[in-house]
Amino acid sequence: MCCFLLDEVRGDSVEQPVSSRGQAGQEIILMCSYSSSSSYPCLFWYRQYPNSPLQLIFRIPSKSGACGRHKAQGFNRFDAVADTSSTRMTIASLRPSDMAIYYCAVADFHTGTISCTAVKKTILEEQDVGFPIVSFSPL
């Protein structure tokens, strides 16, 4: 599942806070609230490094029957949950390698097909680029 829509479609939307801050070694929680016209929305979290493809981190059902939960390999420090209006992803023990763009997406599983309807991104990096950021400080 790969999503590239950055605007609201069919009344579906996702929202993320303006900024987050954390220190190396600490935990951070990325929040994403959403609304969907689907009876069975499914939430996704992706990571993308510069000049690299998207990496799926999580697929999370908003409620029973929406979709199966999936966590990609190599994301042991990451966890995510979702409910009927929001999803949050926790990254434990922040590292400089966590600096990337993180996408939150909602998809429609109503017909059994994946239809990405809205995507928002959070950028975790040291410099202010006008997007949600996390600044890292050495221990």
C-alpha cells in the first residue's frame, strides 16, 4: 500500500500537530487525528528518508474488521495504536537515525480494496523546515 495524495478527498482528512520535540534516548509520540467517510477505515504509518522510497511501518485497524494489524520488520522500538478518530505512533529511545519524514494515512477498506484518501506528514529532523519537527539533543 503506497499513498501519494496530500489533500483531502471524499471528506476524509488527517491532521497532525505543528511540532514535537524530544531528546536522543527519550520516547516521542507522533499523533494523527482523522475523519473518514468509510465504515472501516484503516490507518497507516510510513517513514521516508531523503531520496529513498517509502517504508511501511504499520497498518492498524481503527476497529474490528477494518483491516489486519501489521508491523514491518526492523521497527522494534516503534509501536502504534488507533481508535475511531486518531492514531498515535510511539518511537522509544530516539536515535539520530529516526530523523526522517513520517506519513500518517487513512485508507478505505469498505469494499475490500485499498483506496488511500488522505495523507499528512511529520518531519523529524534538527533544522526548522516549516513542518512538524523533533529536535535532538545529545545525552
